[in-house]
Amino acid sequence: MAGHMSATSETSIVEGSPVYPLGSRVNERGHLEVGGCDVVEVAAEFGTPVYMYAEDDIRARARAYLDAFRARTEDFEVLYASKAAPVTAIYRLCAEQGLSVDVASGGELHMALRAGLDPTRIYMHGNNKTEAELRYALEAGVGHLIVDSFGEIARLDAVLDRSQDVLSYVQTGGLDSKFGFGLEDGLAARAIAEVRSSRHLRLVGLHAHIGSQIFELEPYAAAIKALAELADGEWECRILNVGGGLGVAYTSADQPPSIDSYVDVKARGVQRVFDPVPRVLIEPGRSLVGNAGVTAYEIGTVKEIPSVRTYVSVDGGMSDNLRPMLYGSRYEAIVANRAGQAPDRLATVAGMHCESGDILITDVMLAGPSPGDILVTPATGAYGYAMASNYNGVPRPPVVFCKGGDARLVVRRETYEDLTGRDVE
Ligand SMILES: Cc1ncc(COP(=O)(O)O)c(C=O)c1O
């Protein structure tokens, strides 16, 4: 019974937590379970570090987006912003759920096509698309390109020998950005005129993305209003892509708005200020996959510096999760094989890289962290795998889908051979 009682005391940390994948729990063995799979067993089978995704979590969030739209309009499209986790299996899963896709490079386009996506449902972004990328997109039959600069308008028009639907990227949040055409300085209006007078580009709509990890909804309404004023001309804005950006809970202190209220602001916001009302597109990345994923590591060294801190080092770090170093992002952690025990030790979780700044979490309470334990950081499903590197010659971790107790490898771990596989001599 002791185990049962301690597992119950853990309920508040895992079960029902907005940070962990839906359905996560502490099982009868006192282990963390994700997608019905015992994390300790997954770590033993696939090695560590390993990215684990609860497949049903992504599906549920995709459905939540679609249901929220269906309740408000028939004319919409939800695009998976695949930069968040460009994994072939995730592209497929999103397509199965009825989502379209946003790609931001030739490489993401390639992965989306390899995943079997209908090219007409692909939207291609990029503030500096090369001519080769533009040609690739056109040859593949990509439905819409989002034009981002005057140079690109000219380049795209020059390589085309037929008409191509485009959206124009409008920068609604100030002038000083490498993305899009500013509103206030009149460049957005000039870009519209330029696209409309081009030979082959057909302007079908506008796009704006006001940022990421956003917790307030009001700025979306303001951006939509600004776009409506811009669209109020002698051309018809048939598509309005209002970007992604909905924030997620990285720790239990984070309380992002619901998917439903986010869609409400966007769908109703457009209905309120546009006449005629265009098709509404959104591009969620983080909020589709962020909380669906966790990363499992093995603890190696535990270094206690008396009166200073205890470093718990894991077998990954900035090469599989750059966000703490890049943005100072805060994460939670749990010792998966002691998930039923109350956290009793203040520790700093360090990576294995040759950088003193390679710290995943400063000051987190853990349950008796010891060498050989499996440490899990939740909410690593977005921009973790996507930004992974081979720093220090570390092979990138595998990706495992967990569903109903089945763990399925969807991306294998890189090998040492992969590290030298591109050498030419
Ligand atoms: C143009 C565009 N769309 C969509 C996204 C996805 O944003 P998020 O992951 O915050 O939903 C981004 C992220 O940077 C973006 O630049």
C-alpha cells in the first residue's frame, strides 16, 4: 500500500498536469507512464536520451483545433507549423487528422512530401528562400507560397511560367523585423501592389504571425484588425493566415489560453472585421506537439558541492534541447523510476556537453536522483528534436511514438557511423 499511497501523492505532479502528455500517470510500479508506456521500459528498449511522443495527445490537440473551428465557421484550414517537430511520422499523423502543413525551408518541404502530403495543402514560408527552394516548391506543386520580400517577389515571378497563388507576409508588430513587409512604413501596401502587377503571382491573401509562446489573446484581435484595413482595397483577400503562436505549459505555473478560446479570437475576430469573410488559416506548432513530447535521459554523475548545489548530469543536454540555453526556458523534471516518491532533493540538471552553460534546469526538486535513474523533462515535444545538433559528436536521439502501451520507433538514433557518413575522404 505504501507504493500506492506515494503514487497518489504524486497525482498532482503528473496526472492532470498541463505539462505532461494527456493520459500520463504514475503506474503501479511507481514509474512514469506516457501514452500507456512505462518510460523506464522505453528507455531500456530504445536507449537514452529518447524523445517520446504520446500519439493520442497530438491527435487530441489537432481535433481540438478542428472542432473549435467547426463550431464557428466552415471555411478554415489548420496548418501544422512543422518547424516545431519536423518528423515524418508527425507530418503523416497531422495529415491523417485533416491538417495542412506549413514548411519553412526546402528541407521541411522535402520531409512533408516524403510523408506523402498533398502538395496543394502545403504552405511555404521563409524570409530568404533560395531560387533552388522556390523551384523545388513550384515543381512539387506547392499550393501557396508566402512572399516575404521584394526580392523574392521578383525572383519568384522570374522563375514562373504559369500563375501561382501567393500570400503576402505582413509584419504587424513593428518595423524592425527580418520577416515580412511592415504595415506602418507602407511596405505591406507596396508589396501588395507589386505582387498584383507581377506577371505570374496571384495574390490570394495575407499572412501574419505575431510571435510564439503567446499567452494573451488580445494582440491577435489587434493584428486581425490591422490586416482588415490593409485588405480593404480593390482586390479580394480570400485567405487570411493568422499564424501560430499559442503558448504551452512548460511548468505547472504556466497557464496558456485554451485552444478553443484561441480559435475563437481568431475565427470570430476575422468574421467581425472582414467583409467578405476570407478563409481563416492558423499555423500552430508548439501547441500541437509541445506537451505531447517528453525526453528521457539516464542520470550519470551526481556531483554534490557542499553548501553550493548538487549537479545531476544526464546523457544529453543542449544537443537535444537548446531552449534553456537559447531562451533561458524553464522546464520541470521527474525521476521516472521514482515517480511515486515525493521529490526530496534540490538539484540542477546538467547536460553532458563541454559548455558550463549546458544546464537543462537550475534548481528543481527531484526524488533521490541517483546514477542509472531515468530522468524525464516534460514539454519537450516542440523545438527540441527540431533544433537538435551533433555538438560534441553526440548522435541525435531517436523518436518513439507511444500509444495504448505500444512504443513504436519512428526515427532511429543516429550512429557514430552517421557522424562520419558525409565525409568525402
Ligand atoms: C510563420 C510562422 N508560423 C507559425 C509558427 C509556429 O509558431 P508556434 O510554434 O508558436 O505555434 C512560426 C514559429 O516561429 C512561424 O514563424
